[in-house]
Amino acid sequence: MDLESLTRTSGEWLKATGPDSDIVMSSRIRLARNLADFSFPSRADDRARAEIEELLRRQIAKNPAGRKLNYISVSSLDTIDRQMLVERQLISREHSETHGQRGVGISDEENVSVMINEEDHLRIQVLRSGFALDDCWLEIDAIDDAIEADRTYAFNDRLGYLTACPTNCGTGIRVSVLMHLPALVHTKEIQKVFQALQKINLAVRGLYGEGSQAMGDFYQISNQVTLGKSEEHLIRTIQDVVPNIVSYERRVRQALVSENRRGLHDQVSRAYGILKTARTISSEETMDLLSSVRLGINLGLIDDLEIPTINELFIHTQPAHLQKIRHEKLETMERNVARADYIRQRLSERN
Amino acid sequence: MKCGRCSKPAVLHITEVRQKEVQALHLCEGCAKEYLSHSQASKADAAIDSDSESEASLLEELDQKLCPNCGISFKEFRAQGRLGCPHDYVVFEDELLPLLENIHGETTHAGKIPKRSPQASQLQFQLIKLRNELRTSVEEERYEDAARIRDSIRHIEETRSKAESGRTSNDPD
């Protein structure tokens, strides 16, 4: 896989082709798995880590469940390349920042990523555009089966799949849905959603998962419990709650339109105007404005721009992508200029 | 199991025998420390608790207990929040179950089961241990030991692959 060319493309999951993709940006399932006869990565010495990487790299090379995966040795990448993979959600921050032998297998469409030597030996992830958890599960279950046919996983009759952190043991599953909820944020109704989700043990996080800030009105909703419930049950819990949030967001959007269409039209148009003309812009402001423009497109207030372009801009305007696009290391101020240049160029291409 | 004095998970389980009265106590770490220091202090007054010294060292022992495979102690686990190897779930079962109950509300897996049977898990844990020993013996240039350990590993692997191929032929999966 050519990392240089990634700056000109985006993952399949950003193309807004899935169900409810005006509000549900993406669906994601990950499984944590470990080989039975090795210590967990943080406790494995260099030689053991190398052995684990080699064993699992061979599994990836076999194209599990017919999925062609391109292998990248993460430990031999420089910081910016690793950061770029994080920005594309192909590896976790922990995987980028930890040390020692590690790697990732990524499908061409960037729908599948298999991390080796993250917190666990194996972190399999499947992403889909829109609200499509059943598809994610079918695919990840098949990949998991294919790897397990050759390797013995750490598993215990009582506690299920054994993981480095007890918060993941049992199914080792994290089911999450990334939602764009600008109207609920704008009206502060989002607080009610948080409280309701908390009551049923679901976590709400920002764009980049654990510990990340909510940016651009994106929220990730995921399960916390992994032991004592089946995968199907945990998936269904999320599947049951997401349509309620989707219709809540749609209702509030319609209310905003009927209360003050002109004001809303003005706000999203100004946001679009700034993005098209600014000469320097911070990452934070970019996220806010892109969020407004995304809302504007979905409400039919902006009609000369498509959702996949906006989705891609959320990713391509981040620090590592900008530096890869420019082929140079840039400080914050320089990045703000590069970001504004890049956005102007992308938005003028479309007209 | 929850602590008998507060709602935190109990990590220490004490059976107190005092003048033929038997009392079971389940305490979290904080309450256990308080309980133990209190029982130490009362020893000076009453001098009837012949066991209190060993009780005081219970917590210490708990922290000192090591996994024979990866060498992690429960104290280290608590400090970093990550276990060392799959066998820790067996070694620290008593300490982990209350923790798991607290996190997940349940302690019995109800999801997917690998087609490969976990029956061989003891052998797998043995393999982790032997591989670690093999590395150490090579590093310390104890080549005779290394050769012996390598043979044991090979033996276990052969037994396991035989058992697995035997199972696959009977198993429709």
C-alpha cells in the first residue's frame, strides 16, 4: 500500500453510501484477540513481539475470509505516516504511539484493518459507511473465524476471550456508531441523549474514540460491557438506540428550519463562505464550519457540494494529512495556512 | 462480590476465628487496610489475636503473588491496568472476579466460542512459561537447559497438534 497516494483518496466508509449516512457517518466493530501461548504485547520482550508479529503477519498475508489485506510495518514508519493512519482511523493512537515491533493489515477500500501488537496481539476492525452494523459483524466474524482456523486464541470457558485489559474480556467486542448531531448540539438537547445512553451503559466519545474531544459535532456511541452478553445482543442494543437518536436529530433539524429558515441558511452559507475564502484557519474552526456546511447540504440549503467531499475534508485537513500533501514538516501557523489553501482548492474544484 | 463496608469490589476475604466465633469478612482494599491496622492496634491491648500478624501480611502477599508464566504481580497489574499474559486470569482469578463483576455486571461469557477447543489451555500456559525460560537460558548461555526446554516445547506442540487434528476429523466444524 502506497502511503503517499492516500492523501488523494479516502476510505470507502467516508463515501456516504450507507443507510442514514446523512446522520450516521460510519459503523464500526472491533474484536480484541490474543494468541494463547504468548504474553500480552506490553509484557512481551522484543523477540516475542517480533515472533507474534511474524505469526500474525503470515495470517494477514493469507487474505483471511477472502479479504486482501496490505501489510504495513507500523514500527518502521515515521511519526507523520503513523499519525496519518490514526487520522484515517486505520490504527489507534495507542498503536501509533507505543513502541516495539507492530504492524497493520489494511484492505484497499480501508474498510478492514487488522492491528498486530496493539494493546492486544490482534485488533480486528471493520468499518462501513452509514448505519450498517449487521454488515460489519458478518465480515468481522468471518475474518475472525479464518484467523482462528490457524491460530489458537487465548480463551477461557468462563471468561471468554482473554484480553490485556479486563474491560475487554469475554467477547472482546466494541460496537460503535459515529454520528453527526449538529442540531442536537446547537439546541443542547444532546445532554438528554448522553444521560439516556449512560443509563443503558453505552459510552459517548469524540471522533477519535477514547479520551478524544468532540469535534465537528461528531459523537461515537459504543458499548462498554463486553462480558456476559452475546455479540448479537451487544450489537442489538446499539441498533435499538441509534434510530431514536437519528429521528430526534431529524426532528430538531426540521424545527430549526421551520423556526428560522433564513437565519439557518445565513449561518451555513457564511460557514461555506469562510471555508471558500479564508487564508489561514485552525483545525478547530475548520471542524466547526465543515459541520455547519454538512448540515446545510443535508437540509438542501447548499446545493453545489456533495457530502463525500465534506466527509473527506474532515480527514484531509488534519495535521498529518496536510504535511503529507505538502511533503514537508509544518508548524501550527504554517499548517493553518496550508489548511486554508487546501480547502479553497478543494472547494473551487467542485464549482 | 462487594465489600461488606462500602460498595467497592472486595479484594480480601477474611475468615475470623475469635473465641470459637467464626466470622467471614469481605473487604475492598481501603477497608481491608483499615481493618488490618485496627486489628494490629487492638493486639497490643488484648493480645488474643494470634493470627493478626499473618493477616497484616495478607495484603502484602496479595500484592507479591506472581504469575508463574509472565512474572507480573497483582500490584503491577493494578498500577498499569494491563495484565501480563492470558494465564493471569487463572492466577489472579479470586482478585479479578470481583473486578470483572464491577465492570461488566456479570462474570460468565455468553458470546462466541472459538471452534478450536480451549481444552488445551493448560498446555498453552505451559508454553508461555517454557518460551520465557528458553529465552532466559539462551541469554544466560545455559545451552544444556535451553536444549532441554526446547525439547519440552516441541513435545507439547506435537501433542497439541495431534490432539487438534484428531478433533477436527470428528468434529463437523
